[in-house]
Amino acid sequence: MFFTIASDIPGRLRLRCGAQVIDDDEARGVSVALLQVDGVRHAEAHPANGSILVTFSPDARQAVLDAVRALDVCALPRLEESDLAIPIEVQTAMEDNRFHMEVAGIVGWHVARALILPAPLAVAYTVFRAVGFMTRGLKQLFSHGLTVEVLDATAVIASIARGCLSDASTVMMLITLSDAMQAHVERRVRLALGQGLVTRPEKVWAVVDGEDVATPIDRVERGMELHLLAGSVLPVDGEVTLGEGELDESSMTGESRRVHKGSGSMVYAGTALEDGDLRVRVTTPPGRARIDQIVDMVQGSSDLKAGAQSKAEHLADSLVPYSYLAFFAIWGITGQIAKAMVVLMVDYSCAIRLSTPIAVMSAMNEAYANDIVVKGGKYLEALADADTIVFDKTGTLTHAKPTLERVIAFNGADENEALTYAACIEEHFPHSMARAIVDGARRRDLNHEHELHASVNYVVAHGIDTMVGGRPVCIGSYHLVFEDEGVEAPEGLEELVEREAPTASVIYMAVSKVLTAAFCISDPVRPEAAKVIRALRGLGIERVVMLTGDSEASARAVAESLGLDSYHAQVLPEHKSDYVQRLRKGGHKAIMVGDGINDSPALAAADVSVAMSDASDIARVVADVSVLDSTLEPLVTMRQVSQRTMERIHAGYRFIVTFNSALIALGVAGALTISTAAYLHNLSTFAIAAANTRPYLKK
């Protein structure tokens, strides 16, 4: 590809290859191709003027130039807009560019029209545009009664009727700008939600020649057969070819009840396999599934709007009839229609309806920029109001990557053989403890690739039952192995484990009802945990609680080191959920933070739930908020953004009421002309909407 260098500063290049050289799909393809170059941090191509903007580390300049030169202008890479493989950074940059061009076009055309159009054409154009506003107002009037759109249309028509065409033109321009701003913020939020709502693993188990083979998700194609076990979220739409399972389809249907699936049943991406074992033939690959279409509807769902946002929208529409009543009342009292028209040109409802959703959506967008996906405005409000935060321990307060500290063998078993079997079983399950065992086997160079077990029954929060070499094997908690399975515990077992690994979490394995091994996993507290908890207390969190299925000794050590208000050890999933429900019944607003399958019931029971970055698929589906960062620090950011969002909304209410009341009073008193009052009202509406897009946090 031939190009010229339009701008060249350290770490940033703008290249021009000529207008109309690339189309929209090629612009996306080129942007993604350049992002693959080592050192490139950001890349965007613009078809309108043929420019390519790239930012990069200082030593990557030549690599960028070489990569652009290597592009074949006759065979440029292409990506369709619907392809979700486009990096979020590229989609965001493209949306920002579209919005800037739209605003420039709206303002530029408004100024140019006043300068170059002859008066008759300017009048005709203004009337023509007013017809569009009138049509929209009439549709709203007949379908929803008196709404903000009806009031906007009335103000425009009234200005034209009075012969104030410039007023009408300016009012329409400001309304169009406000609509464009709201649409832009909504698109930015949808981009973030699209990444957070569709939960897909990095790899899946594909059935190849009868064996399970780990396969990257981006290599999954139509017709492939996948093996899905309990605790996983389906990454694709498909048809069950073998097995049975119970699925949570709430992400698709909104209903929380389980749905039984068997051979021949259709299953859908984004649904969670809570129990069972399925083989699924892929009918729709990732990015094209039904759940991907649903994402576009989520932001508009009234169920996900913040209470403040819903109240603002209802309040805005409910005020419209009073504006008309005030119009007729002032006209009747003063006998001057000009004074009465002030309440039509200056109203509360337009600013209230526009500013609040923009404040909420801006907060959601900023949260995503700080590695937090908030799945709806109402969860921001719950985050701001919460007074209690409940943490899971493992993978949440403790490090996301626990380490296998040691293996204790029993009854003549070989440590390495026991660890090989355990890793073979655990590699299918998305929990940090399972990953610790798999990583421990890998560090010892133990080969567990060959599948020895036949079927697996995952017992939520306890462990796994399976068969290895024709013998029953169970691996999991003390409760599962010794109480549920009836395995005999050797005398002095607890004292031995306490002595060998006093603060470790322990997973036991029994073969044919005989204890074989105990896997001691070190689970150190996250280094930032204490600082984060102190910061949360400073932001109004009154009570910090930890719930864990781990041992009393391990739980106590963590609670004491972090200064928690209380903790509960050896807690079952249903008891976690019961505890959260009791908090809510007691009048508390609770945040639940977790990462495991066993946390899902408690996550679902909380006022607002948060899944950590390494959370299980089911936890991320259930959670209202997903943290993408590997630390706990986004919890503080999340609390700050939510509180400042509510503060901004309430401050906006006060300003709107005060400022517009003053305009109406001055207009009725004759101190302001209708035109001046209308200008000030619409400018203030646009200004407060623009102000609500400001960052909530300092850089």
C-alpha cells in the first residue's frame, strides 16, 4: 500500500493513503491487522479520508511502517461490523470518530445554512425540518399521550407560528445535538456490555476421534462436537447429540428455573449447565449466537435501568401536562400569549429526561474503562446504597492463583500417581483450586493428558465423583469425602494436616472408599486486600463479612489478618445464600463478591453481585458486575463511580429546577424575551447533558 506520512511524533503516526481507497469493512480489517504488530497500542483506519492513525511503543515505528507497506491494496483484510472478534478498542475508536463527525456536521450545517442559504430556502428548510418534529410529536401524543417529544414539537411549531424561524432552527439543532449525544453514550455502553454479557471461555473441549481435545474458542466451527460438563457456560448454539443435563436459561428467557435437555434438544450460548454431561454439535459458532443478538436489547430493558433513571423518565413525562396547564393559566391571567409561551419554551421535563440516563450510561462506560462491566444502571444505584459487603475467600480475598504446597499420601499410595489422577479429573473444572492441582502436576512434569475417567458428577461446593481405571474416585472437601461418601478418616488426620500445612486449604481424594491423598493448597491473601477493605470502609461500607467453605483455621487466619467484622467457615452454598438473604431481610443492602460455582446462589441472592476476573463461567453469568482486572482495587473504583453518579443526578435535579424556574419567572415578569429564555433553556439542557459525560474519577 502506498501512503504519505501526515504526522510523525514519537509513539504516534498518522498516514494517508487517499480517500475512497478503503471501505468500512477494510478499515476494520486494517485496524485489527495493525494491532497484531508487536508494540502497537492502538490503531484506527478511516475510510472517509483514507487516514490510518497508529500509536505504539517508541521502538515499533519501523515495524508499523513495514506492516502498512506490506498491505496489498487489492486484497486488504476485511471485517464485517457484526463480527464480535473486532477488538473493543477498535470499535470504541470508530464510534468516537463517528460521533465527532456527526457533531461537526450538525453544527457546521447549522452555521453554513444561516450564511449561504437565501432567505426563502432557509424558511422552506426550517419548515420542512419542523414537520419531522411535529410528526414525531403526534406519534407520541397518540401512542403515549403528552410526553417530552410532544412539548418539543409544540415549542418548535409555536416559534414558527410567531415568525421566529431562527429560534425554531436553533431549538431543533440543540435537540438534535442532545439526541446525538445520548445515542453516542448508549453505543459506547453497548460496546462494553457486549464484552461483559456474553461469557465465553478461552478454550473448550472438542471431541476428536472420540477423545476430548482442548481447543481455543476462536477455532470452534459449525459442525464440531463439544464436550460440556457441569459448571460450564455454553459458548455456542448447538444440538445435544449425547447425554442429559439441567440448564439455567435465565440469560435467554429471564426465568430462573432449570430446563432439562437431552439428545436432540437445542441449547444456546450463554446458558449455564448446572448439572449433567452433554455432547453438543455446533450449529452457530461464537459471535453469531442468539445471545449476541440479545445483547443489543439489554441496555434498553426497563428492568436494568437505575431507579433514579426510571423515575426521571416518568417524572419528565408527568410534568408535561402541567406545562400546558401553566401555559393556559398564565395566558388567562395576563392576557398575553407571549408571556404564557415561556412555559412551553422553558420546561423541566426535557432536561430531566435527557440528563439522568446520560449520567448513568456515562458511569457504566467509565466503569468499563476501569475494567468493570456493570450490566445495568440499577446495579450502579445498588452499589451506591450498599452498607455491607460479603466476600468469598478462595480466589477473592485470597490470591486468584493458589499454589499446590504439598501432597500427603495415605495407605501406601504414590504421591505422583495420586496427583496425576487428580489433575486429570480437575482440569475440566473452572475453579482456582482445580487449577492449582493441574498446575502442580505440570510443575512435576506429570503427564495427565490421557483421559482415564469415564463420567464425572460435579457436586457443587464439595467436589467430584468419577471412575478411574474402573474404580470409583471422589475428590473434594472433607464433607464430601468423609461424610457424604463414607470414607473412613485415619486417626489423627486433622492434627496431621494442621501440623503439615496449618493455613492451607485441603482437598482430599479417595479411591474405592479408601483415602489416597490430601492436597494442601496455599491460598495467600491478596496483597491489596487490606488496603481495599479500608478504602471501602472509608466510602461508607459499615460491615465486611467473609463466607467460605474452607476450614476454620484457614478462615480465621484470613479474617484476623484483614480485620474483618465477621467470618463463617465450612459454609455450604445454600447457607451462603441464606446468610445474604437474612442480611437483606434485616434491612441491609448487600454486595456479594465471589468467583466460584459454589458462590452462584449467594451472588443471585444479593442486592448486587460481583464476579472476579478469574471467576467460573456460571459466576460471571449470574453476577450483576464483572471485574476484568486481576486485583480487588476495581471494587473501590466501582463504589466511587456509583456514589458520584447518584450525587451528580441529584445535583442535576437541583440545577434544572432552580435555573428553569428562574427563567420562567423572568419571562413571565417580562425581564426576558421568549427567544432569550428559549436559547438559555436549550443551551442549559445541552450543557448539563454534556456535563454528565465528564469523567467521574480523576486520571
